[in-house]
Amino acid sequence: MAWSSTHFHQTIVTEAFSGPKSVARHTAGIRDERYSVNNNAGTATARRGLCSKAEVKNDVGGVEALDDEEMKAFKEEIRVLCMKRNLPLEKVKNCRDLSATASSPIVQGRLFRMGRVGDATEKDREILFKGIGITTLVDLRSPTELRDDDSLMAECFDDFTDLVWIENGRRRDGCLRELDAGVSPVEKSRKLRLTKKSATPEDDIAAEDEMCEVGCDDPRALPAERALKKSGGRKERHFVSLMNEFKYVRGTVTKLRKRDIAKAIIKAPGALLSKRIWNSLKEPFITEINSGGLIMLNDLLLRFGAPGIKYVLDLVAESDRHPVAFYCTAGKDRTGVLTAIILSICGAKSEDIVEDYSLSANVYAEMGDHKAMVGALSQRNLDAKTFLGAPPEVMADTLIALKENYGSVEGYCDWIGFGPERREKLRKALTEE
């Protein structure tokens, strides 16, 4: 018998709505905003994972450290929560219904978060596409990640029409291009990769350019707002690249010391204009990203990924597209930030949003893929202890930073053009029976 979303939630997920004691204790700081959001070196250690609780206690007044036994209990309770809330899939990782988050008012079976879908086994496909009946997929990965994914055009996508969302500068709605059946958004780059032993920075740029080679003035492109309504009963996969390495590098410029920027410009005066030169001068910027950690990546994502975030929110607000599933590589960072925004708009408590994020802590270990990218960045450039986990304080800091920088999650939504009427539409689409 086909697995059903309703059966799964009735028998398993509802048991998980009472948070474990140590998780509740660890995330309780979000209620009184004890977590720091400044960029001082002293507080950076508080953002680098569950291994630095003593430092968290010293750097952030009032946050109580977990001893070894409590840490073991915390990790075990996270593991148990994952077993209860994650869908029982074999290869697709980190898959949860957003209704499973404690205090979430979202109706079950409407919106899902997960890691990359192409790895799905026959059993996974049975659950996702027959049991749940997902009709809209949203792939948040960068063109480089798509190029390197051997399962990008897997059999499980045969029933889906592929569309590429194209960013359009200040016109935040962008446009949409429909792809021919069986053709990936980075077809030329994928074929080129097969002829080489390893990709070069120039190949990464070629993948980025190929995915967006059709501009919004091209007759083959349709304004995104006009494409939001689902076309008949067809299933659709939307490629929405929220971030890429070049955006991260651009974003770090504002955080670098003038001396480092000057050195880069002296080496190559055209650096601020050339993607190719940026790739050859990444070292000081990667160092800055490693120093800033996941909280910095989230901050850059919220700023530079804003147009794509708005488009995904608009998609999710269309009730005729449900069930919707959105994903990146591991379903942790880009997927986690988007999840936090949606849950917040719908009224979930901040501490429960933090808890949900922390359930992604072990996904990279479970994937066992050292080539899997983290927030569109290569693992080889990143400190594993900093970036491969999902420490609760990272999401706590992200929510506080949203409040400090934009006034609230609603203020951020206003900034990206997802105003009160659109938010109400999204809430109704996800929470009303």
C-alpha cells in the first residue's frame, strides 16, 4: 500500500510536538535574546557549534553551558526527534513536513523541506510523489551544484516540467524560462564536465552564465508574476538559485578591512568588476567567511538572495501548487533560512524554529559526501567544525539579526517586496483547511 502523509503524521509526527528538555533549555535563550549578534571576535566562537559551550557561557552573559553528559543527552534527543519528525526516506535526507515543527499552524501535507531529491530510491519516490503527491519542486541550488549533480535529470523528475527563474537586477520579481523536456538548465556545462577530470573556476562561471543566458527581455522568458499560477494539472520543478560563490565574495567586501581590499585591487584593478578575477582572489574573502561562520552566511543569503527568496514565497503562497517541496544540497542552510521565514510568517514560536533548524545537525555526516556543497560553497574552502553542523545558536542569532536589521521578519519581507497582502495570502494557503 502506498505510504500516505496523513497516516505518517497521525502515527508518528504528532508524538514529537513536545520538545525534549535539553533542547528546550538550549533554545530558551531566544525568548530573551541572550544570544549576541555582533561581529566581535569574542562572540564568534559562540556561533561555531555545539563544541564550545564553555565559550558561549563566557562570551554571552546568562547562557548556561551544557556539561558532557547533558551534551550527550542533547544529541540523543535531537536524534530521537529526527527519527520522529523526518520522513522515513532511504536516500533523500533531512525531509520534514513544516507542520511537524512544534507550534507550527501549517496544515500537514502542504509544505516540505529536504535535501537534494535526485538521490531518491524507488521507495522514496513512492512516498514523495505517490503517497504525499508533491506537485511542485523548488531547487535552491547554484548552477555549479546543478552541474556537478549526476542525478539532476534522474528518472523521478520525468513527470515534471522544468523552469528556470532568472534574477532581474532591481526588478525583484525576475522572469521564468521553460526548458525543453530532458534538457537541464546547465546542459552545456554538464557535458563539458564529463570531458574533464576536474572543474576550474572558469567552468563555474560558465555554469552560472549558461543558466541565465536568456534575459528577461527575451521572448522565451515570462515575467515571474505571470508564471506563478499553475498551468493546468502539470507538475513543475523550479530552479531558483538563491546564492552562488560570487555573491558570497561580493558580500564579504563590506566586512573586509580596507587593507585587504586594497591588496586585492593592487593585484588586479579590475577585480571589483570581473567574475574571473574574483575567483583568483578568493583567499582573503574565504578567510573572512570562515571567521564569520554560518551566521555570516545567513546574513549574506538574506541580503543577496532576497529576490529568489521572494519568488519562492510567492510560489508557496499559491495554494493550487501544493504540496510543495523546496530543497538545496543538504536541506540545512538555504532551506533552513527559508523555512524559518515561512514558519515565522505563519506564527510559529522562535524557539521552535530554532529547534527545527537544529535537527539538521547530522545531515552532512549522513550524506557522507565530501563534495556536497555548503550554502553553495565548496567544503574544501570551509572549516568543517564551523559549517557542517546546525548549532541552535546560529538560527537564534539569525532571527535576532532579522529583528535588529529589519525590525522583524515581517520588516524583512517588506524590504524584499513580500508585503502584508502577500503574507496573508501565504498564511491562508498554508494554515486554513
